Amino acid sequence: MGYDMLEQQEEQRRVSTDIAIKAKALRVCEFHGMAFSGDSFGAAERLSLACQIANSMWSAGKIEAGLFASRRDLTDSIKSAIDDHPATGCTFNDCPND
Ligand SMILES: [Zn+2]
């Protein structure tokens, strides 16, 4: 759909991060807007919820056609979006969220 490769990767990451946030697999610092995965308790359940949300969005045609090669590609991308965010919490100095 007229994406170059870098734009496509960024869009994939944006969509994956959004879904992870919906499933609360990623949380967003209310002060700094940065996403983090938080503690690992329940992480597997949150990931599986994120994959369920992704699958139902895919089935409902809410994922842009051509953005991901397959459902599997989408769920893999969500996994790596979660893994690529810090597990500890917001990493800004003096974040009052800590
Ligand atoms: Zn913060």
C-alpha cells in the first residue's frame, strides 16, 4: 500500500503497541507518555489477551490490509513490541509513577 519498508515497520510497531496497551500488556506512564511492560506477573495472560484482541481485529478487518503478512506476523510483532519496552516502569528520572 505504498509504504516504504521503514514506514511499514513503524506502522506495524504503532499498531502492535496500541493492541498491547489495550490488553494492558503495556502500560503508559501518565506523566511521560512512555510505554513499559511492568512486572512479569500475569505477563503470559496479558500477552494471550493481546493476541486474542489482535485476532478479533484481524477477523473484523480492522487491521489494514497488507500491513502484516499474516495473523502470525501480527502476533509476533505484538510479542516483540512488548519485549522491546522496559519491564521496570517509566525510565524517566524522578518519575512520580515509581
Ligand atoms: Zn514517567
